[in-house]
Amino acid sequence: MERMSDETPRIGVFICHCGINIGGVVNVPEVVEYAKTLPNVVYGEENLYTCSSEGLSKIKEGIQKHNLNRVIVASCTPRTHEPLFRATCEEAGLNKYLFEMANIRDQCSWVHMGDHEAATEKAKDLMRMAVAKAGLLRPQEETEIDVAPSALVIGGGVAGMTAALCLANQGLSVHIVEKEHEMGGMLRYLHRLYPTMQNAPEVMDQLVNAVNSNKNIEILTSSVVKEVKGFIGNFEVTVQKGNGKTVNLGIGTIIVATGATNFEPFGMYGYKEYDNVITQLQLEQLLKSERLQNMKNVVMIQCVGSRQEGRSYCSRICCMTALKNSVLIKELYPDADIYVLYRDLQTYGKEYEEYYREVQKKDVEFIKYLPEKPPEISPGQNGKLNVNVYHSLIGEQVEIMADLVVLSTPLIQHEDAKDLSQKLKVPLGPNRFFLEAHVKLRPVDFATDGIYVCGCAHWPVDVGESISQAYGAASRASIPMAIKKLRTEAITAVVDEDICSGCGLCELTCPFKAILIEETEKGRKAKVIAASCKGCGACGAGCPQMAITMQHFTDEQLLAQVIALAEAIP
Amino acid sequence: MILLTEDSSVLVIGGGVAGIQASLDLADRGFRVYLVEETPSIGGRMAQLDKTFPTLDCSICILAPKMIECFRHPNITLLTYSEVKDVSGSVGKFAVKIIRKPRFVDETKCTGCGTCTQKCPVVEPSEFDVLLGDRKAIYMPFPQAVPRIATIDKDNCLYFTRAVCKICQKLCQADAVDFEQKPQEITLNVSAIIVATGFDLLNPSVINEYGYQRYKNVITSLEFERLANASGPTGGHVTRLSDGRIPDKVAFIQCVGSRGLGRGVSYCSSACCMYATKEAILIKEHEPDSEVFIFYIDLRASGKGFQDFIDRAKENWGIQYIRGRPGEILEDPRTKDLIIFCEHTVSREVRELRVDMVVLCPAFVPKESNKKLSENLKIRLDEYGFFKNEDSMLAPVDTNVPGVFICGCCQGPKDIPESVAEASGAAARAVEVIALTARKEAQ
Amino acid sequence: MSSKIGRFPSGNPRTIKIQKELSKRSLDAEKLVYCYECGTCTAACPVVKVFPRHYNPRVFFEKASLDLEKVLTEAGLWLCAICYRCHKRCPHGLKLPEIFLSLREVAVEQGYLPDVPSKLEEILTILREEFPFPLVYSWLCLRPCEEESKRSKLDNLVLDVLQRSLADYKKKEVAPLPKVHREKLAIIGSGPAGLTAAWELVRMGFQVTIFEALPEPGGMLRVGIPEYRLPKEVLDVEIEYIRDLGVEIRTNTTIGKDLTFNSLLKEYKAIFIATGAHRSRTLHVEGEDIEGVVHALDLLHQANLQKRPRPGEKVGVVGGGNTAMDAARTALRLGAKEVNILYRRSREEMPANPLEVEEAERDGIKIHFLLTPRKILGKNKQVVAMECIRMRLGPPDESGRRRPIPIEGSEFTIELDTTILAIGESPDVSFLPEEVELTEQNTIVVDPLTLETSMSGVFAGGDVVSGPATVIEAIAAGKTAALSIDRYLREGGV
Amino acid sequence: MTIQEKFEPDILGFLCNWCSYAGADLAGVSRFQYPPNVRIIRVMCSARVDSTIILEALIRGLDGVMVLGCHLGDCHYITGNYYTKRRMKTTKNVLEKTGVSPERLLIDWVSAAEGERFATLVTEFTERIRKLGPLGKETDLKPQQLRTRLVAAKEALAQERIRWLVGKEGELVEDKNVFGEKVSQEEFDQLLFQTIEKEFAKRRILLSMGEDALSVKEIAQRVEASPREVLRNMISLEQDGIVSVVGIEENSPKYRRVGE
């Protein structure tokens, strides 16, 4: 039985300890007692973990036993836990929009750890504001939308191709947009791949042929995404093809697999100053085309341009790349001596540590240098380079006459990533890599529904990890297209037709074209298209007649929160 | 032409974060999923953690929503406290025999109210709390357990050992306690199997010069997590096991049993550098003026935002990193403090460091049950005892048996984001292989 | 597989020869490449504690890879005490002592060390700064082979230098050192720990008296270590030197019998207990009391006192430590035809240091693993056979080593006429008052940094604290105790 | 400074769900501490914040208001934060007219990854407000006078003419107007600020009249403005039908409020 919400509100308040995260700073019992004194609050309780199944069943019990028609949970951030609590209310027969949260952890206890009293006062204020808004909440119904059964993969590297193949084999149609004139991405430049030392061109051809022969996949090379409109299930993507023509695609979900590019260490260690100072990628090119002449001493320097001011991250793949290239050099020239100058050797996990031992057996010396005493390069006799480094583990300067110096540089984000992020409306995180929804539990999703990310676009990873993430992104992207129907949020604009003067400012303001002026018997009035309205509220706050309000964020509700807050001010 | 066989189903073995993610992905797209977990509750290793790196989220707070989603998802059947007995058939048509170990509590009736656990007279060390805390003979492993159903530990319950007591049965208003429950064998027909059975930690007494079990105040990192957790044995206060005092000088030791050709295992367990830093920060958070040291060899922080996390630990929290693997730890018999002898390899001096508590970061090792499961599923183990994938680069989640997939730490040590991505990957491969097999049969 | 020693620059003919020679003598030179310089060996090494400026094994082998020429001239090559603590703690289990020994031989043969005698003189001067008996230490650590025929070029050079220094020692007139402090200090036990502490304290100007139960001072150096590893004459000379410095050594005085511990407490300001671990553990097995059954220490003791005990033809030694190895090799030298060693675990778990095990096997001694005696059978009080049982290894016990579990039904008997028990020794602490706290294994509980026991002013070190260990560890303990006693007296009771 | 109890300002924050609210959560997760004076209301986009509600908050005694959105170009709703930027510019201008320092209204952009920056922003803003002191301290108005000025400002911001202008700014300045010409930003701002000036003056006049019939001179006295200026506003109010002449006394017309 749907709980009728228009009779007087009966608000239940559930305040969480979250172990000691809240309870350790905010005096939770005091806040519960205070909340019970607030208008329309008929029931209040505290528990250790409201998000646990025990906590949730307490909410359901509370709704039934005290006949609640509004529920407030004071705990952590609604961004992660609102869906969970709303679903619980729904199960107890309460419309899930008759629910409000007060963030007394991330925006209260965790940030006012030094002042327990002020934190408790703030929790009370936030409680009062939530109760004020809860009183004015109305039930809402969610609309259902169709999902186009076709995916867009941006980037034709190893990650993009793997994800596309996986989706195609599930019977979904896929469009790959690759800005270069051919597929393969970074694989085109690589020679052999660690740890299995498989041949990169073979791996690439295998993938490219599979992609070309799969009839569910359409490949658009030297093409760029020009514009993305719409939302999950109903993206309208305009792609600009190599020949200047554009094509419009109806897309259900999008996977960003744009990879990353190599950092050029200009002005570091004599790069471009001496010609026998090259990067690992250039070394791999020489190895691939067998143009690497014989040599006695090779010095590799790790962390060139990374883990320092301005680019603070470790780029994960440079150590293993250096080791792999050492193995390739030793295969060509067995009596070459190779010195790897490192800071922290990133040969993590099962296979990479084993690979490190294989390399140790092959006349490769590992010298740990300190960031404050980096190696110095100076020209030596007959074309050799004098590499002078302070071997920090034996406390002495070591001098090597190097025939070749190889710099291990990090992968960095593409220049045009900012442009793509704005088109897709997905954020870039620190170091300009794409920012995922949650670093631990949603590593391949974006916060925006329907858009996913994998490979180096998210963070520098090697080929094996890119493939594993590609399968992950394919799985996430296939879900909406598999179930064909999606329920969208009910937070949309509502027009009061008596006040609306049909001035059309709202139509001008809305970026989603979700509100248009139509002729009605009562004259020109604004009309909202619920399916495409994203609920941002720009039209409402700009309407000259103040005729538009947002469901679940109405003017009265916001005002009620402000008034409730102001009550505490003497 | 979309060929998504909605009627096929998938078996997921292991209810940790990887098993949960794979099950949710498959169930969300309409597949029937059977999630088998050998302990009474899903949640796995991650449920035992207090916080996670690099965001310091409270681990159970971000895992509980997913566990509850699994519990409430119409397409997922939770088979907890159950084991895989036998597997036959091939991709598309596997027949799996599952043994549902008797809980001696009727799952349909128990509401998880917990009165029985309060009154039960028998107290046993709790496996979930790594034997630091205790539980009753009838217990729920942890507050956020899913499903929230009690379980009776047959070997210690007075009724089974001396045919007395039965207090829990008398007290239970839902009349859910049923001592006559028998093991139940059910057979499932599934199209694909995903293994996500996770890992164990090496018993660090193998490196006996570190004194684990000999010295009271030498604990493992998992024991630390339980001590630091609010619903742990000490309510979230990290205390010394010798005298219950809050330590103000703590040392972490990395690679205990890892990266060695002699004792322990030869691979790197890849997540310890990061979680040691996290645990160090937890100490500084509880006790700002405490001193925390981390003895490491190579700091491995190459994941997203990891290096910034370490830099923040150094600059903002003042954690002291020492490059060197201690040679010896001795215990001061009176104060039970620990004296660590280590060469600070960058200054080449051997120094003694007196601390109140030592936390060892032991190697990740394969679970004992891997052997039996690999025989049942006929999938290969690698030389360390982890499950072996077909190709660590091109087919990271496939196994030598088509239709059987592996993800998470059961195939090698990795951290939570990699496990979650791999779990989604395994789900995608399962769907792809089912679709391909169905299409082949349709032709 | 390339070796880490002399690896760079690769292709240098001289270093290649060294690498070939090394690979012939010991495998671990190859495994050294896996070292990632974690510093565990240096942290665990007692010699580093005594000579931090001269010796760091990790740095030595790293430099040996980059600049072999220079590193071979360093003192570090000669200071390893062959105690294998590094081997037990290294994550890869590398056996550094064997590499040092082989490297010395090969370096001499390859002409890297033209003037060995002056180098050894230099080493002896370094040792004299910190050691009371540099020659005893050198004999034990440089290990010159005692059979004439098998001696290497290096062995002969070493023996010459040591013999010459021994002769100088005898001639040297030593005046007793001035007594600066009034306090009189007592040391119980004249083993390596006691002697080192006495030497350090007398040099600081204290009056030191050592009480020794046996007729001859030296402890384990005297009774435990066989003549072929340490000629007793060297020991006598160096102990004489310590006596001349002013240390009074009263032999044949057992504390607890001739004098009570409490009487010492009244008379001496501080006491250092260094009585070692001489009481052999019993096997608790039927037939252990039969006449042919003898404890390893007693055999070694008899042999050392030239009593020439007569072991039978077929000898069985039970145990896997250094004492078992010495007892077995001594039995061979005393005329035994066939010597077998029975050890209940496997080779990796053997406490004896691997070099001793190798040399025992080279002498023809057969070692049987995973075997323990169940019963000793005798006929008219003479040992005729021993019933043994096969073992298998279970999960690790508290000591971290895997627990041996007997396999029922695998019993069998070996004929032999002598059984030597070498299953470890424990200290005789009966003379101590209750206030001195003990562990279950009867070793004394001390503060690891100051070596002070639970009684203030009473210190303890060496085997009586650590259980059976090597000479260098006892020396290091003696030095630490001396410093603590000095600090204790200066601060009026720490 | 007398040792009276340190002034603790009350601050209201409007944060957009996708960026600044997420940034605030990240500050929490990373335990960046900041003063507890701010109370946050979550809105789906910073563009949801109507200027009138900001004035409402100040009228009710808040000492400072923060409106934090996504960085320009990052907005989850593409152009939301551009509208916020324009509306807050207008609000600050009106606020200035009341004598209250516009610094009490903070407009800034915080991304989901800038936890530390959010904490610093809140700390600095709280300090600034603390220096400014309680609301209105910087003016020499009595509380009642300040209140009527703020109400006048709020009513001005509710006027169709200003809201229409603000809504059209994007089109007029960036694209072209209906005649194809482009208005420069300066020109537009000048026009906007003039309109604000007029509307604000009219609202103050209406508020000061209350129900009685007053002459221009009397009104000028009440609002402390020149009679000439008041007259001009009265004519335009009369045109809008909001006031009308109800009689003549000593040959000066008496006006009374009729419309609205």
C-alpha cells in the first residue's frame, strides 16, 4: 500500500555512529534527543552501522511500527549511500523520494575532529535543515527509457579493440573511433611485450584482424568525436571522418580507451643534446628494426620526468620496460654490460618479480640512486658518455663510460584529453588522467552513467592490465544495452502554467533542449520533456516569473532549509 | 542481431569483493547467478579491513552496499556456508554438486536479531577477528554479515559435544534453531563458472627471527586491521597484546616471507607497501604524536594516486621510511618492547630501534582449498599454488578449461581495484563465451 | 649463468678465471646475483657489530661486482667469522662464509694478493684492537687445514704468519695494567664471553677475577673445540697474555660449591655470568644409561685432555649441530671405522653450519636425515644396536622450523657399538639465586641491549643466555657486557 | 580589542552534487580539517541557486554565503556554472548597493579531486567573514534599516526586468542579438548595473511608503535620496501601475501603492 504523503508528515530519524567515524567526534545520542524535539519527528534512534543489513532492517521496522511517511538518515555522503537507503525505503512501501540525508561524517565529524562540541552543534543544525526539507518532500515516479543496443569505443589501441571485440561477440554492434589513420595505438611502436615476450606486431595483427572481420564492429579511423549529446542509452554522437564528412551515431554506452602518450624528456640528461641519449621507446624502435649497433656499456636511468615536482606519479610500466629491453639487448649482444639506475624497482606481483630474477642473471647491474643526487651525464672520449652516479647503497660515486644512455620516461595524458572530457562531460583527475567514479569499487566507470574507461586513459598500465581492464569496461558497458530499459531519476523541472508568461528564456537556458515553448489554449506556455530533463535547475533559478521549480529541490524546500539554519542564529 | 541467452546461469565460487562484483555484473544484465561462499557470510578478506588505500574510505562502508545489493538482487542466489563437491560437463552445460553445510539454523526463519549469540555460554576465538576477538558457539561473524543468519559451530557447541544446553533454541522467538539439520546436496546446471576464492596470509613464524607468536607485541597486518576496526576486538583502539597499552612507537616490516628464494615465497605480494602506509596513517590519525617506521626494500606504489598517498604519508603524517630489511628482533623481557636490529642501507649503519609494537606484512599465499578445487574443475595451478590463467597478457581471466574463469587474488597477489576490474572482466568473458557457444550450437 | 663477483666490466679475462674457479668451489657464488641488497646479512652479523668501519658483507659483495680489484685489497675479505648467522636470515639463504673462503683462495692463486703476510699482519693489528685472543679467533676463522697434504698455498701462508705471531706473543713481556677503579668485579666462567669481558674491563682499569670450575680456563675453546680446529697451545698463550694484564683467574672453583653466589654479591660490585652451556640434554630413551652411550661434550673433553678415549668400531652420533659434527670427526680421528650421524629433520633445518657438515661428509661420515633413535639395545651393558624410526616434517613449530613427526611402523635397527648424544646443551644454572629470572630452557633472561639480568648489577652473556652459539657471538656478548658494567658502575647502578 | 568572546560567523554553502560536494567529501575522506562555521545545502547544479534565496539567507542573519560549482567547462550540465557566474555577478552588485560588502558572497569552482583546495577555501572565507564581523557591521546602518535595504535588494532581484537581462547575457554578449549585432561585455554590464540601480531604488521607495500616501519630498526624506531622483522613479512606477496619485496637498501630489 503506497504510504499517503499529503497527510501530516511523520518523520523517522536514523543517526549513524559509523563505528567511531561519527560517534568518535559527534555526540550522537545528544543529536538523537535533539532531533526528537523537531517538528513532525515522531521517531528517532541511533545505530552502529546504518548501512549494515541490521541497520537497514531497523529502518524498515521503524517505518512499519511508527507508520512513518518521511525518513531521514544522518550518516555519510548521499553520493554513495543514497541509492541504498532509498531502495530500503521502497521495500518498506515508502516512495523513495520521501527520504533525505544529512552528511554528518565526510562534511562534519571527519573534518572537525579537533572540536567535538562544534561538530555536534553542526550535526544538530544539519539535522534541523534535513527535517525542514523532509516535511515538504513529495512522492515522485521514475520514467523508463530505451537503450540503443550499440556501443561507441573511443580509441583503437589494445584496450579499445579488446573491449570492442568482447561487446561484439556478445551480439552488440560497436563503433570504434580512432584518430590515427590505422588501428593499434601504442602497440604499433612496440617490439616485444613483457612478461611473456610475445611479439607485439603479431598480437596487434591478431586483434586488428579479429576487429576487421567482426561484422558487428564498424571502424572509423582518422576520425574524431565532434560532439556528444544526450545521455545514457540515448547518446547522439557526431563523428567527423577523415574526409571531413560527419556521421551521426545513436549510441547506448561509450567506452573511453584513448590510451596515453610518451613524455619527451627535453633538457634532461642531455636528451637531444647527445645523440646516444634516447628514450626506452626509441630503443624499442631500434631493436624492432634491428638498427641497434653493437655496444659494450648501456646505462638506463629510471624515473626520468616522473616522481618529481609537477609530475608526482610513478608511471608503473617504465621499470618492466627497461628490464624487457635489457633482455632484448642481451639477446643481440650477449657481452654487453647494462646498468639500470633506479629509485624503487616496480617489479610487483608474481611474474614480474620472477622476470626481475631472470634479468639479474644476465649481467645487468642495478644501482639505486637518490632523487637528491641524480646521475650526471657528461661527454667522454671517442663518443662515449661519462655517467657519474652516487651509488647510494655502497656510498660511493660510480663512473660508467656508456656507449648508450636510455631514459625511462613516464606515460602522460594526451593533449586533447581536456577537449574530449568536456565533450563527454566527464572530469579529468590529478595529472590529467580521466577521473573514475570510485578508485576502489568502480575503477572502470565514470560518475556519469553510461560512460566507461579502461587502459592508460585511466592510469598508466601495461598491455596485460589494459586487456584485463578492457574486459571489465566491456562488462560494465554491456549491462544497460543488455537489459534494454533504464529507469531515470525523477528530479525534473515543473512549470506552473498560470504564472508562466511564455517568454522562452528557459528554452534558451536549457542545454538539453528539455523545455520548449508551446502554444496551448491558455497561450504560449513552457513545456518540460521529462525524459531529457537532467534536473539541473538552471531554468528554474533564471525564470523571470519564478514559474519553474525542481521536483525534490523545490524553492520552498531550499527556503525551508535556509530558514531552519537561521533559527540557530540569535 | 543480439544473441544474449538470458536463461543461462553462472556459478561464482567465492564471496569476496571479486566474487561480489562478478555476480552483480552478471545479475544486472539478466543472468541467474549462484554465489557459493564457504564461510557463513560473504564479504571475504575486504570485510576484515578497517580502511582502504588510497582514499582511506572505511572498507566495510563501501563494501556493505554491494553485499546488500547481492543479497537483495532477484537474479542472485546466495549459497553461503557451502562448498563445491564435484563438477562435470563442459561450457554451456556444467553440472555442479554443492554441499550446503548445516548451519543448524533455518535460513528462512532467522531474523539475525542476535539474542542467541548474547546468551550462548560457549566462547571461542573468532576466525573473522583472526583469533584476537572471540565469538560464541552460535554466532554471526561480523555486524554487517550478509546474510544476517546465525551459524552453530558444531565442534564447540555444548549440545553436539556433551548433549546439554540448547539455550539458543529455547530463546529463539523465530524458532529457527534446528539441531537435526543435515548437510544438503544440490546440483546446479550452469553455463559458466567464475572462481574468486581469494588468498591467505603466510604464517610469519617461518621467519622466526622476527619472533611472531614468541613475542606478544609482534602482530600481522591483518591482526592490525581487526584491532583498528571499530567493530573489532578492541573497539577500534590499536593496543599492544602484552599490556593493552596504546603503542606510541610502531614499526612495519615489509616483504616478510616474500621476495625470497629461501624461506617463504619468491614473488612480491604487491599490495603490502600500500596497505602498510595506510595502516601507518591510521596510527597517526588515532595518536598524532606517535612515531611510525616502515622498513622496506622497494616501495611499490605505482597504482592511481598511490605515489601521492606515500608522499602525503611522508610530508603530512611524518611516517618514516627506512630502506632495509631487519636482521633480528629481540624482546625486552620486562617491558615486552621490541628492539629491531636493521642496517639502514642508504647510510650503511646498523642501528637498533626500540618500538612498542611491530606489524609484519606477510606474503600472500594461495588458499589450501585451491588444490581440491583445481582437481574438481580440472584447471591448472601454477608453481606457487595459485590458479594459472591461459595467458597472463592476452587471456588474463581464462583457464585451460573453456567456460571456467578465474579473477582476483586466487590467481595471484593484487590490490582491490585490480581484483574488481578483473572480476568485471571475468563476467564479460563468461557472457562472451556463453554467447559464442550458444551461437555455435544454434548453427 | 654469470657470477656477481668481478662481473663488471664483463669479458675481463682475469675475472673470468676467478668466476670459473669460484663456480667450481661453491654454488652460492652464482646465487649471489639475486641479492637485492636488503641489508639483512649486515644487520645480523656480529663482526659488523665489532668492526662497523672495516666490515659490511652486503657492501663488500656489491663492490666486488663493480670493482673486484680494489675490494680484494680491503680488510673486509678476511674478517668473516664463519658463524653463518647471515645465511640463516638471508631471504635467499646465501652462504656468504663459503664465498669468502673460496674468494680468499682464488684471489691468492690468481695473484690478486701478492703480499699475503703483510695483509694478515694488518688484519691481526685490527683484531688486536677489539679482541682479547686474536690468534685463537684467526685460527678458528681463517681455518688453515690441519692435514699437511691437503693444505693450500694460502693455508701455508696463514700458518706461517700465525706461528710467527704466536712466537712473538710468547716473547712479549706484558706488564699488568694499572688499576684505576677501586671496584672489584667477578666473572663466572672463562669461556670466550668471560675472557673478552675480563679483557675489556681490565683495560678500563677495573680489578677483575674470573672463577672457572674446570682445571683449565677457556671454556668451550678448551673442552668443546677439537685440537685439529684450535691447537690448545695458542689458547694457553693468549690466556696467559690476559692473565699478565692483571686478570686473576681462579680455576677449580665452582660457584655454588666452593663459593656461594651470595658471597660474590657481597664482595664484588658487579658480576658477569658467562658459564656457557655444558650440560648435555638427554634423549629420554630406553637404554640411554648403557655404558657405550656417551655425551658428545664428554667425548670432546676427554679427547682435548689427551685422555684418548677409545670409541668402538661403528659409531652413531645423534644430533645435527656443530657439536655433533665435531664429535663425529673426533671419533673418526680416535680410530672409529664407521661413523653415522642421525638427524631427525632434513638438511635445510640442520643447525650446524654448512661448511662443518661438508667437511664431515668429506671425512667419510654418512648423515642420515629424518631419523630418530627410539631405543638403544645393549648386551651386558654394552651397546649393540639402536632402534630408529623414520620421521616426516609437519607444519612449523614455535622455532619456525618444521616439526618432525614419527611415521609409525617404520622402525628398524642399526648395529653399532657406540652412541654419542649431541642433541644440544643447556646451561647449568643451579648455582643462581631465585631472583635471577630464567627461561624454560634454563637460559638466563637479560635485557637485550644491556645484558643485565633481573638482578641489578648482575649481567650475563654468551651461551648461558643464547643457548649453544658460535665463538664470535660470545665475544660480542662479552664486549657488550663490559660496556654495560662500566656504565652501570659509573651511573651508580643503571 | 575587548576580550569579548571571539566572533563565530554563521556561513551557508550551496554545493553542486557532481563537483564541489564531491570535493567536500574528499576533504572529509582525506581528513583535511577546516572551521565548522559552514553548513552545506546540496543542489544538483550551482545554477539551481536563485539569487533571491541568497538575499533571504542574509536577511535571516547569515554572515556569509558560498556558492561553489564545477570548474567552467566541467559542469555535468554543460553550461550550468556559466549562468551561476552571471547571476552571482548581479547579486554582488545589488548587495553592494545595500552597503553590505560583496565579499560576504563567495563564488568559486571546486572539482571532485580538489579536497584540500575546498578545505583551504572554507578556512580563508571563514577568516575573511570573521574579520568583516557580523552582517552589516561594515555599514553604519541600524539593524532595521539594514533589513529593509536587504529586502529591497531581494525584491529587486525578483524583478522580471533584471532576471530577463541576466538570462539573456550569454546570447547578447557571446552570440548576436536579434539584429545581428554583438553587445560588448562592458556595454552590457553598464546597462545591467543601471537597471539594477533603478530597480533597487524603486523597491526602497515602495518599502518606505508602506500604506500611507506621501509626497515626493516626504519619500525623498525617508529614503535619503534627492527628490529629483525619487520623482523620476515615481513616474516609472506610476507607468507600471504600481503607484497612483490619490490627491494633491499643498500643491504636491500624494502617491500611494496600488499595484502588486
